[in-house]
Amino acid sequence: MTAAPEDAFLDSFIGSAALGLALKSGLVDRLGQGPQQILSLAGGAKLDPRGLELLAGLLESAGVLTLRHGTLALTSRFTAALPRRAALESKLAFLDLAARDVLDHLPAMLFDSGAYIGSGAVFELFRYDRAGTDSPEDLAFTRRWLDYTTALTEHEAPLLAPLMALGGTRRLLDIGGNSGAFVLALCAVNPRLEATVLDLPAVTELGRRYVAGTREAPRIGFVAADARRDPLPEGFDAISFKSVLHDWPEADARQLLARARDALPSGGLLFIVERGAFAPGPAPLPYAAAANLAFARFYRPPSAYVDLMGALGLGNVNVQTIEIEMPFHVIAGTRP
């Protein structure tokens, strides 16, 4: 298993809540400048010393800092994770929603997907109807969930890219490609590859900003469209869906795959990259697992996608699997 470095600090609910407070209050920033006396910190931040001492104890139990003789210092392990602070903050914000859904909507989450979709805080966040324009309002709303999916993909994509046989591919279309973090990793390991992300208008505008200035930016393009309804661009010899199809019922997933197949030339490659079925074992789950529990009924085993590809006439279908924080499957097929 290859978890992201920030995930080590998302094991417990109380520790994660304390970490979120430490980030928002500026405590982490102050300690980033070096060890600090707890009384000095409390005075400078106008905080009750006893409350700060309690917070420090929670953070110490979470592995974020040490408390020795009244002095606080960040641990080396937490300092090593700070370059992914934006990802950490995005995950903490999403876990706040997912945990609320576990508390308030667990019966629907487990037994009634339709009711959960209609009531869960997680699905109120993923409002694709709010990504239909590049207005400031739609961009601000979309950024809330795009930051989270980007945080996940930044870690996942470099691990998944070697599983995708793109050596002979010149042009790739990534449907539902979000900020472009996935194709950024693909282009990094395939120097001849040109990639285009097709997604909704607010997503593609934020994606252009995300990849701007990177070495691979000249080889990455964006097309604003709805893959379910709008014509798909042609001229690509590979099409990918990364963490997209679990969002849709099987009939919709089949339609998306059929449209992609029809846009490919003979010999073109179709890739599905998805988490596998959520399968908790006997070991206690970390707090971070609430994020995947929220989608547990929507993840499919790879055999479901193999069957869909076969039913659509794709050949040479194969599956590769890697363990990240969950099993990830790369399913590839070829248009005859």
C-alpha cells in the first residue's frame, strides 16, 4: 500500500479535528518557524494556556508535534508532509462532510443510494450543475471539490501512469479529467504524448490555471463539454476515464464507454482507471476511510468494467491492479 504522506495524520477523528484547528489558527505556521514555548505561543495568539496545552496534547497523540518541558515542536514526519499542505487541508475539509454523512445518513449510505444522493453533504458538494459556466460563482463552487479530487490525483497519478501502455500513443483524450493532474503525470512519463482534458466549463477553466507554467503545459489542452451529450472530439488514438464511471449508474457508464469507443479509430485504446470495490477487513478503519465509505456502494469490481468492454466489442481487454489507499484497477481494451 502506498498512501499519501498526509494520510498518516488522518487516522483518528479527534487528531484530525485538532490538526484542522492547528492549521486554521496559525499554530502550524508559528511552529514552522521553530520550537516555541507554550506560554509564549498562548500570549502571542491570545489563547488560553490550558486550552493550548490540551490542543498540544491532542496533536502530540496524532504525531504532529512534540511537547517537552513546555516547548512545542513539529515532528520531522509532519514537517516532511507539509509540502502537501494544500492536499491535507482539502482532505480535512472533505472528511468533515463525509463524517457528517456517516453520522446523519449511514442507513441511506448503506441501503438506499438514491436517498443518500438526495440528502448527503458529499453529494451537495459534487454539484456538476454548478460547473456549467466559468462565472466567478461557478468557479468558486467548483473549486471546493476540484481541490479535493486534485489532491487525490496528484498522489495517485504517478503510481498509475506506469500501468498505462501509452508508448505508441500520440494523442490522448481524458474524459472527465478534472484539473488535468492525471494527464500531467501521463505526459511527464510519455514525452511524445499530447493530451486533452474534456470536462465541464468551470472545471476546464480551473484546469488551465492548474497546468499553466508546468513543463508539460504546451502538450495539454482542454475542451469544455458534457461527455454525456455533446459530440466527442475525434483524432485521438486513446481515450481514458479516470475515477469517472463510478459516478454513474451502469446504463450511463455503458453509454459513456460506447460514445468513447465510437470516437476511437480501429486499434485505438480505451482505458478505465477506477478504485475497486470497498471491502473493509477485520482491522479497524482509519478516520480517512470515511471518504471512501461515502462512495462504497458506487465502486465496482474490475469484472464489471471488463464485462462492459466485452459487451461493447472491445478486444484485448486486460486488468492491472495496484494498492494505493485502496485497490486501483487499470482496465484497457482495444477497438477492433
